[in-house]
Amino acid sequence: MKKTLLFICLSLSISFSIQAQTDTARRSFQLGEVIIKGALDTTKSNTLNSSQIGRFNRLDVSRALNLLPGITLSAVGPRNESGVNVRGFDLRQVPIYLDGMPLYVPYDGYVDLGRYTTFNLASIQVAKGYSSVLYGPNAVGGAINLVTRQPTNPFEANVVAGWLSGGYRLNTNLGGQSGKFYHQLSASQLKQNWYPLSEDFQATTTEDGGHRGNSYRNDIGVSGKIGFTPTANQGYAIGYSYQRGKKGNPIYTGSDT
């Protein structure tokens, strides 16, 4: 089974701050963050920064989210798409945002989180339970916000290439800040033709072992933004995001008829 996902996002919003590059949290793109203030805050939130994601080698969003407590990784429906449950709520009650922009699939509302790589993210924010009304509707069980990178130095470059079992990863992040202007460009590809099975796997009628059949994936992402910060508390940004993913759906090899 082949699955193709195309996502294009154009955003114009306000907010930006210039911080030191050494602190990963301060290098997060401020446009999509929701800050809740008050005498009593019952919202439970967790944040993963890029250092934590890299330390555990989590290449896509679904497996990165599995690091947080109260979140369970799941496979949704016959399409075997990656999703998560936040304290028992699925993605219909816990919407996904990219820098504050909601991500939805028109067919059933589910977003395949396995198609979104973590290479261009500064952090992942998860609000559990009661969440701010600023997130909009359908956030009964919380909200998940993917926050992209934002440059803080005159020139920044990050290039990574790696080999995987049956595939490879390539990604680059380029950006810079000049006075009150900044720009950021990210491009990535995560491709895998197969993943290996255990040597102890017993062959069946639908799987002969070795390389798992129909287990390929090819996820390509390109994003960029330019911004202008006239004052310390005001900023304007225009962003573009393109995501295209294709994957196979391995055939069931068990004995359940």
C-alpha cells in the first residue's frame, strides 16, 4: 500500500525574540508558542528540545513524543499510520500544530506523525488535559505544537548525513540574523527501502524473513521563513512549509485468521 501526504503552509504572524544560540530552548521559533499566565494553572505541559530528541535518536515526531510520560505510540487503522494517545485521547481530541498552525487531513482528521521528521524542530510542546482556548477547538485532551528553529547569529549552518538499515537520512538547516531581519531555510529527506527482521524470525506464507516486505518510506520536507523584528516585543514572519511522504504497509504475518 502506498501512502502520499502533501502539506503546504503559509503563515503570517507576530512575535520574535533574539537569544543566545547556546540555549536550545531560547532558539525556538516564537511564532507558534502559547504562554498561559494566571494565579492558578492546571495545564500540564511537557517540552522536548532538540538536544533531547537527538540524544535518543528519534527521527520522526511520533517516536519523539513517545519519550514523554502519559503519551502512548499507536498505529491508526488499516493504513497503519503513526499516531499518539495523550492520556487516552487520540489525535481527534489532541490537535497537532506546526508553529501554531493546525495540521489536519481532510479525510478523517488524523495526521500521520511518522511522516514528519524532527530535523528542523527546536522543540515539541505538549499540553495535557485542559489546554488554553488560544489553541482553538477540539483540544479536549490537550495539544501538540511542533516549534521550528530560529536563527540567533549572523550565520548558522547545520548539515547531517547518516546511514540507516536499508536507507539514509540527509538534512540541513541554514539561517542567519542581520540587524532586525532574520531568515531560516531547512531541507531534509529520510529514506528507507526496508528494515531488517530478526535472524530468529520464522518464515511464513506472506514473509520470507531478512528484509521486511513493503516496509519502505521516503519523507521529504522543505521549510523556510523570513522575519522582521522592529522592536524587542514585536515581530513579523512569513513562513512556508512543504511535506511529502510515501510509505509501504507491511502485510500481516501472524496466524490470526
